[in-house]
Amino acid sequence: QVQLVESGGGLVQAGGSLRLSCAASGRTFSSYAMGWFRQAPGKQRELVGVIGKSVRRPFTTMGGRFAISRDNANNIAYLQMNNLQTEDTAVYYCNIGSYWGQGTQVTVSS
């Protein structure tokens, strides 16, 4: 069993930044790759990026605007989002295997 809790969402103006966190408990976090997904209103859930189980450096995705990192010592992963655009508005979820968090809302205003 794995429990995932996202946090850090909110309302931000276009061009701004947010950092989302995903805190994991249960099975050993460091044994699993972890993914970030998002789902905008009326759209299917889409993959933002996946970080391998032992990756120690952040890697960028979404055209270099987002960076995913993880801290295995503290069972937490991060999604740093920069230069946010209105089309980034969505509920953001973290995922390990078949386990999902409850999601955190990100709203970007113009």
C-alpha cells in the first residue's frame, strides 16, 4: 500500500511559478519510479513526466519550463513549474504504479 499526498497548488498569474510536492508513505519510496500527471477540465489526464527511482538530479520537461526532482531520504518528490501559462491550469496528480494522490489544483490567470 502506498499513500500519496500532493500539496503546493494554488492560483498564480501567467508567468509565475509554483512548486508542487508529493509526499509518499507506505512502501519504500526509493524503490519506485514516480510520475506527475495533470488533468485539465474536459480533457484526459496527461503525463507531465516520470522520474526514475534513483535519479538524483532534477530533469526538465514541458519544454524546459517544469522540473521534476525527488528526495528519497524524505519520501518526497517535487514538480517545479516556471513561466506558467493559462493552459497549465489543471489538477496535478502524482503516481506510483497503481496508486494516485488526491490531486492539487493549479489555476493560472491571464
